[in-house]
Amino acid sequence: MSNRTKRYFLPESEIPTHWYNIQADMINKPLLPRNPSTKEEMKPEDLYPIFAKELCHQEFDQTNRWIEIPEEVREMYKYYRSTPLVRAYGLEKALGTTAHIYFKNESVSPMGSHKLNSAIPQAYYCKKEGVTNVTTETGAGQWGASLAYAAKLFGLEAAVYQVKISYEQKPYRRSIMQTYGAQVTPSPSMSTRAGKEILTATPNHQGSLGTAISEAVELATTTPNCKYTLGSVLSHVTLHQTVIGLEAEKQMELAGEYPDVVIACFGGGSNFGGISFPFLRHNILDGKTTRFIAAEPASCPKLTKGEFRYDFGDEAGYTPLLPMYTLGHKFTPANIHAGGLRYHGAGVIVSQLLKDSLIEAVDVDQIEAFDAGTLFARAEGIIPAPESCHAIAAAIREAEKCKETGEEKVILFNLSGHGLIDMTAYDSYFAGNLVNYSYEPEKKD
Amino acid sequence: MSNRTKRYFLPESEIPTHWYNIQADMINKPLLPRNPSTKEEMKPEDLYPIFAKELCHQEFDQTNRWIEIPEEVREMYKYYRSTPLVRAYGLEKALGTTAHIYFKNESVSPMGSHKLNSAIPQAYYCKKEGVTNVTTETGAGQWGASLAYAAKLFGLEAAVYQVKISYEQKPYRRSIMQTYGAQVTPSPSMSTRAGKEILTATPNHQGSLGTAISEAVELATTTPNCKYTLGSVLSHVTLHQTVIGLEAEKQMELAGEYPDVVIACFGGGSNFGGISFPFLRHNILDGKTTRFIAAEPASCPKLTKGEFRYDFGDEAGYTPLLPMYTLGHKFTPANIHAGGLRYHGAGVIVSQLLKDSLIEAVDVDQIEAFDAGTLFARAEGIIPAPESCHAIAAAIREAEKCKETGEEKVILFNLSGHGLIDMTAYDSYFAGNLVNYSYEPEKKD
């Protein structure tokens, strides 16, 4: 008992020096974004008005397998990386399972989630290119808080549009962003044309990531020296997040195991891609047979019930058309507490991988997610974010199967964030006030 | 730049196997507690009705320098220990100081503070002795959350009295305790004789640690198979917390430095003693000359303005009489946000050490504390608890002195907890609504 290792760390010298670009190894490359007006395939240069140039090139890069992490970014990663890989002995015991469950604990970042992994390089590249202001949207506030801090680190001003329902449900997250000096506006707002149009059509609109993206992109493209940044969906964001899986790969080696199943919750795909892609490369290149499971909310099931087609990334239709699994860009997700999963589409890489059956997806009801999160909290001590509860629920399903068959499968999931700022959600759960929302497809006009 | 180490960890095999009992090395031993009725010196057995027996013996142990950490406790420590020792390069740069600043980051515990270090052994010893229910008080909620989780780990029921002002200011902390299955009551309450008497005398009493202790002790002594547990003040709590300083000692060695100054905030003394005593032993035994600074709130200054005398640990006068620096057990501290520092007395070991000039104390105003905390958050990414802000403020004062003299002193402080559940306090600070409370001595009857 006492010699069992619980947590695995890497020395700073082992923190990855390169991100892994899975596009280079994909047989079927992701389709290219298209210009919404001309419908023509886009090039990196077409995105220069919105994003830092370097990020535009990362977005389209289908050839370089390894992208070097700038030294300044690696220096900032040292503030909280490596994050621990944890053997979930407590959870295994609570479940009575034969499975070996591991989780990568991204909640130990000072911002409480994995989002900082991409906020730092995005702010870095903006700064390097002479940008002075950055803008973004945030759902639960995890991304907004991370961008606010990263902006502060590099001396940039940050303006964040926070989805209105989250702004109201999670006031602490707004305070956190303000502590780092960011300006925070609930979205939809009257500060943009997009916001005004949405509020005119639907005065009580509760907001969604799609709506907030419209506002942030509009601000970026109409403000001098200002760039937009995004916390998920896009390929360069997922690229930065591969630091999670690359660390986990080395840490699983320290544990002397290799995952049979890798699981993450799914909003736009960044934490899922981050932990999965480095392992998936061994399926593609080395004949490994690991399964990859994206866990999405039952009320916002783009992977399990969406269509693969070109669609806008935002509600107003400002972004390029992206080839992805989508519920339609006008879809407004139900007000589940997992604000970070309330998004209509999936990133283009994940979409292509799902189409090619290289990954799987499951959907999880809100109450099952909180059942899982509470069981996990009591067993492992960490209160998970509502988003991460979906990954835990999917991991528990797999562990329960092992319990039946007696198999000792190795299950690895990503604990994308903690839920300390989401305690009102847990209060609702314990009071019996949480409901399951079923998926209602958008009405076709 | 890129070869600079930011965080130092210990492998699990290096996590301390013994706690350090400074009482064994003190020339002037702490005076003994006295029975409030007979005024006679007490023995461990006299505390059996209140605490687990093993803890009573640890409380009085003045001879054994090293106390073995039970294997079950060490196994639980692995969930979050070692905590990182961090070189605060960001803060050093923000201050422009020549000092080398380090902090021990106890905020990475799943409960967000150092309190779990003692909650685990206290719950363990209770369980081992056949106790089924534990009770305690909590100020900011950090201790209550830790005890709630530790009780859950060992299958005990927990009842927590939370200081009313904190219960209202920090609702998330109550939710966290409830997530771990604890019953939480705002104190003073009508559920105990002590609470009723206080509310009868002062209907709008906002509560204090002293008041909540009275209620919890009363519940423990009137309920079968129930023991009381305490988050600070007592010598056995400080003993458990020495795991902080013992780790820090090894980690400073990894960093190739030794502290000239060790700083911690001060409520009852557990985090201060925890980080200080292992280093202080080298002052006593090996001729080192490290300074030890306890940072207390200006509005509750028992170390800098209190008297050394026998006093009760609680407001109602249920506890033994303790020889300590005190503001008087009837003193109700001002409603500062650092709820964990709102206590009238100091632990007996720290009191004796201060009397013998082996340690120092400074007081810090509320606004200086939040100035320091905000500077730290922006420089290091971590939003500190209001309590920890006091330690940071004291560390900054020392670093500013180095800036003037050009000295490269090594400053080590304990980051006892994060402030993610205290964002309303930061909101008040940013809104300009925080005030400094001066100390007003209790009225003598």
C-alpha cells in the first residue's frame, strides 16, 4: 500500500519543447476553411485581420509534425507545468473496479483549468507582432481568466465578452478576470452591432459562445492594433494543448502503463485534442489501438447528433466557414452549468477524425455528470468543473464495464478544470434542482 | 533565463515520515494549560473528553523530537504533497528587488490551503479510536472544508460551526463542505447553550472563532462518540503542519539556498509554526540566524499588542486556560475578510517563542494586505487568500528593504491558501470599499 505512487511529475527539463501537430500525420487532412462570401478556400493570410500572423500559419499547417514552443512560453509554462498525472486509487476503490484509472490534473494551473496552455502562446505571439489589445469570448470564464492573466504577463490590454448566463451564474470568475485587469462585458451586449442585432431579435437572449464570438471578432476587426483570440475549436488552440498529452505520455511511462482508453469532455475540442492527439499518433504511426472518447453534453450533442458540413463558428456569421460537425450556428444550447461545453460545433481536426472513425463520442446528461463529479470529489478530494464532470462520467462508464468483465484496462482522462467557482451548480445539484435537458434540433427556416 | 528553475518538488519517497516537535528542543518549555475551575496544571488525560487520545498526548509531548506520521496519513498526504516550493521570479521583477523570494505553495491542496495537513491525522486518530462523529469550528471555511473531506476519507460524520460573517461572505465554502457531506451551521446558533447565551446578549453577533469553538466543544462533549477537532492554535495542530517546513527545508536545499527570513500569516499559529519550526530548530541547535516573522492583521494584533497571560481559547470559557498572548477571550475582532486571522489568542508554543524573542511579529492593515495580494496575483498568477495576503505584505516589506540596501537576502514565505473563494473580498477592494480597522482593546468590566 505505502509504496504505491499516487502522482507523477516531470522535472522542468522534461517539459515538452515542441507541440505536436497531428495534421501532419493525418491521412485525410481536415478540409480547409472557406470564405463566407466567395466560398473559396482560405489561406493563412486571409486570417491576418483577426489573429496574430504566426497563429494563422499554425492554423493551416498540415506538414510540420513538431512546432517549437518559444522559449518565453516555456518559461511561463514552468509556473504550473508539468501538471500531475494522478493514479485515481480513491475513485477505483469507490467503484470497486479492476480498471486502472489515471487522470491528468490540469486543474492545478493557477487559473484552474487547461486554458492557460493556449492563452500564454496566443498572448505571446500577439505581443511579438506589436499588438497592444486582445479580445475574446468566454463561457464558464475559464478561458477568459486565462487570457486575462496571459495578457497581463505580456503587457497587453484584454477585453472579454462573457456569455451572459455564465456572467450571472459565476460572478467569481468575472472578479478573477478583473483582478488580472481585464475589461469584462456580458454578451450579448449593446457594445457591438452583432450584439445589438441579437438583442433586438431576442431581448432576453442568455448568450452562447457563438454569440460572444461574434462580438469579440467584431471588436477585434474594428479596433486598431487589436487581435482576437479563441479558447478552443481552432486547430492552433488544440496544437498548444498537446502539451497535456505529451506530458501525459512521459508520465504514463513513469507509471509503467499505456492507456487503453483516453477520455476528455468536449466543447470545441481543445482539451480533448490536447490529451488525445499525442497518443493518437501512436495509433496512426505505430499500430496502437487506444480508444479515444469525447464526452459531450446530451443537450448539445454535435458529435453524436450533429451533421458534418461547412458552418460558421459564430452565431452572427462573421467567421470563416468551417468543415465540422455542427448543430447549426443558430443553435442556442440549453442553460447547463457546463458553460464551456455550450457550443454548436467541433474543431475541424476532431471533426475529420470522427468522420474517419479514429475517435468516438458519447453524450452525458447533466445529472449523470454531477453524480460522477460528486463521487470523484469525495474519492479524490478535488471538486471538478461541471465540464470535467462529463469526462469523469464517461470514464466511470468504462470502469464499470471493466468491473463486469474483470479486465484491468488502463483508463486515462483529462481533469480539465476544478469546480471551485461553480459551487452554485453543486448547490443546485444537492438541492435536487438540476434537470436534464434533451437535445432539440434548431428549427429549419 | 530558460534554465532557471521555477518550482521545486520532492519525490513521494522524500515526503517526511515524521513530524518535528519543537517542544523537545525549546530551552524554555511552554507553560502547561490549566483547569479553568481548579486552576491546576492539566495532563493529557484531562483532555480525553474533548480530543482523540493520541492527540492529547501529542499536545503535551515536550520530549520526543520526532513523531512518526502514520502510514495511512502518509498515504493521504500523497494526494497533494509535496507541495511546490516556488521561486517568485515574477514578484521579484515586479518589485525590482535584489532579494531572492521563495514561497511554499500550500494552496495546491485540493481544499486550497494547508489545513488538510492536520485534518487528515486528526480524522485518522479519531477513526482509529472508534470515534464516529467529529465536530469543529471554521472561520473562512478553509479548515472546515479540510475537516469535512478528511472525515469523509475515514468514514466519519462531520458537523461544522462556521463563523456567521464568513458563512455569509463566503457561501461557496459552505457548499464545498456540503459537497463532502458535512453538516454546516452558522455560529453563533441556537443549537447550543453557548450560542443561545451569546445571541441573547448580542442578537446581531457576527460570530468569531472563539464563539464557534464554544459551540463545537459543547456539541462534542454532549454527544456520544463525538470528538472535537481544531484547525490551529493547539500544539498538536502545529506539529502536523511541520510537514510544510520539513519539505521546504529539503526543497531549499534543491534550490541551493537557505532562508534569511521566514514569514507566514498568523491566526492561531498553525501555518506559521508549520513553516517556521523546522528552520527554527537550526537556530536553536546549529547556530543559524534566520529571522521568523508572524504577520497578523492590525485589527487583531495579539502578538504585537496583546498580553502574555493565561486565557480561555474560546469566548464562553469552556476550554482549558492557555498561557498565551491574547487580546482577551471576549474580544470580537473586526469584520476583516481574512476570517482565518480573526482570533484573540496565539498558540502556547509560539507565545513562548515570542516571549523569548526567538520570533518576531508585525501587523498589517487590510488594504496593504490586498495591495500585496493583487500585486502577487498579477506577478505570479495565483490569487492569494486574504489571510495569505498578510504574509505577502510582510515579505514585500522585507524585499523592499533589500532593494534599498542591495542585499540578496533569501526570503521564504508560506502561501497558506488561494483566494478563489474570496473573490467578493477582491471585488470590495477594487471597488474601493475596503477599510482599515484599527485595534480597539476590549473594555475591561
